[in-house]
Amino acid sequence: MNSDQLSRRAILKSLSLGAVAGSVLRAIPLEAAEYAHNLIEAEKSAQGGSYTPKFFSAQDYKTLNSLCDAILPADADSGGAIEGGAPEYIDLITSENFDYQVKLGGGLMWLDSTCGDRYGKAYLDCTTKEQKEILDLIAYRKNADEDLSLSQGVEFFSILRSLTADGFFTSKIGIQYVGYIGNTFLVEFPGCPPVPGV
């Protein structure tokens, strides 16, 4: 193993370890997330714009894309999770974190199984209304308190929502969307804007 692989592995592990504690942005430097995004972009450039999942099967990766898009869709102001590379980011850090492999891989199996029980088909084969219905159930912790069979789904969706946000807001378009300019010197500070009606 060369030093580049060791560095890559160490950085990706730090991303996944930081994400366990909450948001990656709170636990690791933005540079580590940027490194992960750069790895993804380099692979996509070398493969004609495509990304090959490192952990998820092709079907699970399609489901992951659909879920990321549902969590953070594109709007008039910015691209969403897909354009920000969140699915690739999630796959890459999951490939280096056993806990994520269990929780996210198991969560996708739970989702398809639950949709199979409720609707007779996997999540991706469900109608938009059915997908929204199941996501509304697992989007709120209180639902797991009322129905323990939703516990795994709620935990899965909570982790996925955090990782989707981290993947998007550490991407180039996510950073641009929030207007992050980094450590720049301000010549003057104009102060806060006036509060209307005061």
C-alpha cells in the first residue's frame, strides 16, 4: 500500500468517524470533505462522468440517489444533493466505515422490506405518493415511539439525512449556496441591516 492510499484511507475514516458524532462539519476540517469530493471528481473525470459505487450495489445506489434527492432536492436557487455529489460522498465514506455499512445497508434493506410488506414492491417501484408516505413515517422520531417497528427506519433516515446535508454543504455548489467565502479580510464592516418596523 502506498502513502497516497494510506492518506486517502485515513482521511475517509476521519470523515466517517466525525459523522458518527453528528455533522461532519463539526468534527473535521472542511479540507477533508473537500478531499473526498476531489477523489470523486477525479474518478468521474477518468470514467467519462460516471461514478462506480464502492459499497452499495447498483440497485441500492439507485435507491440512495432517490432518497438523497427527496431529502435535498434542487430548487430555483441551487442544485440539490444529486448535483452536489451527496450520494457519491455517502458511498465513499460508507465504504470505509463498518458501522455505516451496517446502518445504511441495513436501512436500505429495511426500507425495501417494509415497502414490500405495505405496498407489495420495493421502494423504487412505489408510486410517488407511497414513497412520500413511507418517508413521512421515518422522518420523525415520535413515529418510532408510537410504532417500534419503525425504529430502524427512523435511525437509518436520520443518519442518511445528516450525511446528505454534509455531502451537499461540503460540495462546491453547497459552499456557493451558503455564500461561504472563507477566511477573508473585510476592509469595513457595514453592520447589521436595519430591522423593518422598528
